[in-house]
Amino acid sequence: MKLAQQGKLQTGSRLQTSKWKRIQKSYELYLFLLPTIAYFLIFHYGPLYGLQIAFKNYIAVKGIWGSPWAGLEHFERFFNSPQFLIVLKNTLLLNLYELAVSFPIPIIMALLLNQINNVRFKKLIQTVTYAPHFISGVIIVGMLFVFLSPRNGLINELIVFFGGNPVYYMARPEWFKTIFVFSGLWQNAGWSMIIYLAALTNVSPDLHEAATVDGANKYQRIWHIDLPSIMPTVMILLILNIGNFMNVGFEKVYLMQNALNIDASEVIQTYVYKSGLLSAQYSYSAAVGLFNAGINFILLISVNELAKRLKQNSLW
């Protein structure tokens, strides 16, 4: 037994020595890592100590440590609030809608664009679809108000031209989610397509040549060659999207909100802003934000584990 323990200790020390030698040999690479590690420690992990205000009655003059503990009081208040079901339903429905529309369309666009042989036309399509990504959310919402204006908006002008009545889309709760999702699709689909196009460059041309010789058409080659080749990338991005599922995006939702569509547009992010910053209920808003982050964390772990069980690519 003693000999076995001594052997294990010696083996462990040898492994540590070899690891240390490898680190010394490539120390420049580890130095490059230091700024990134410092960034995450300072700006991501360091502020986590402030999460305790979700369990306290935060008083600014006493600070975080000096404020009295409240336990789960703020969570219970949120769960019992009349707004709980409304903001949760709106957040879930808006994210499901966005995931169902905005996730698959960039994949389809990349698969189709990859089949275009005319290089100049291909670059034109890429430029046209990438460009909206660089427009700020404020300008996008301003454009929506202009195009959808019931008085002189382009869409309503066309409706009136064909004999219909103008519709104030931005004030109709039933139109809020559709406008939000499809304007976001127009803005970001081309940019999201880039990573799939990059993955498609790794597909061997020999596979397409062999499939063409066997009589496969373009759609069959897309389905049996291109799509399986990018599935690992699709799975990783799907896991990341679901891990960020409850984060709709505060700025655009808040700018599109008004008193008439609030029943469909109030989501967790805007509710946290209004209750936290505008109403100065810091502990309460921190509890709501922590609840939201907790759901994202559970979804990320669950979907990653499901991908592993299905023998698909996963984050870890």
C-alpha cells in the first residue's frame, strides 16, 4: 500500500512538473490570456457580490453590507404581483416567436446564397443583407414609426390606395410582437448568416462533384451535404440562443412601448428598469433580474445536457 501511494505521489508530481514546463515553454500565450481573464474577473465575476441586495432591503446610505436582510421577501412580492404573469407571458411569447423566426431564416439564407456561382451578385446580396445590422435600434424604431404612421406612412398609403382603412400598427397590442420580430429579422438576418457561410466554406467541393455525378440536384445537395456539414455550428448557436432566451433586448422594446400596446410589450427587462431605476426599488428589481438570469441558466444547462444525450455538439 505504501509503495502504491508513493507511486501515485510520484506520478502526480511528474505530471505537475510536465505541466509547469509546458506553461514555461509557451508562457507568451498565457500572457495573452491575462487581459481576458482580468476583464472577466473585474467586470463579470467581481460585481456578483452585489447580487445580495436581492435578499436585502437595500438602503443607499448604509451600503450593501450594512443593509438589513429581507430573505425571499422581494421574490415573493414579484410572484404575487399582478404584473408577474403579464411580463412572464410577454417575455416567453416574444422570445419563442423570435426564436422560431429569426433562428432558422439565416441558416436558409446561407444555404441558398452558398449555391450562387455569380461572385458579384453574391457580394451584392451579402452587402445588402449585412448593412441593416449597423443601424442603431433607435433609428430602426424611428423608421418603424415613419413607415407605419396612420397618416402618411408608406404601408398605410398602400392600404388606402387599395381601398382599405389606415391602421395604427404601433398602437395595436396584437401587432407589437410581429413588428418587433420581423424588424429584428431584417436588421440582423444578414449578420447572423456570416457564421453559417463560414462553416459552409469547410465543405469539400469533391462531395458536391460526386453528388452531381450521381444525379443529385441542388436541393438534394443542400439537404444531404451542406446542412449536415453545418449542423454542429447550428447546435452550438441554438444552445447559446436558448441560454439567452429570457433576454429580449431592452432598448428596442422600451422605445416601441406606448400606453396603448403596454399589455403586449411589457417584458421583464422593461419592468426591471421601471421598478428599479425609475421607482428606485433597487432590491426588488435586483430580485426580478436574478429570477430572469436564473431561468436562463437553467435553460442553458438543460439544453446543453439534452444535446449531449442526443450525441450532438455541446458547449461542454
